[in-house]
Amino acid sequence: MPDSKNINNPVGQGGGQRKKLSRAERQNNGPHRNLDRQGVAAQKAELVRKMREKARASEAAAQQGDDTTQN
């Protein structure tokens, strides 16, 4: 009688045993997911930094533009 076909007990899958997945890994929140989240957080932080630099540069340009028109 064949066993059930769940992720930890695949029937008909040759090639040996498969690693038992934890509940978090089954929900796609395993260690690989944490690394992905760290990478995304770093990208977001870099984007925010660039946007703030642009905003400061445009503010400085606007301030200089105001100063030259008032003279």
C-alpha cells in the first residue's frame, strides 16, 4: 500500500530521501527567505538614501535659485 504524497514523503520520487521541511520552511519562511529579506531591506535602504540625496540637492538648487533672483 503506497504512502501519502506529501512534501516529506514523496511516492515515486527516486533519488533517495528528502530533507524534512520545518513548518516555517513549508510556509516559505525558511533561512533562505530571511537572507532574501535582508537583501531587499538593503536595496530599499540604498534607494531611500539616493532619494534623500536627490531631494537635498534639489532643495539646495532651489535655495540658490531664490538667492540669485532676489539680488
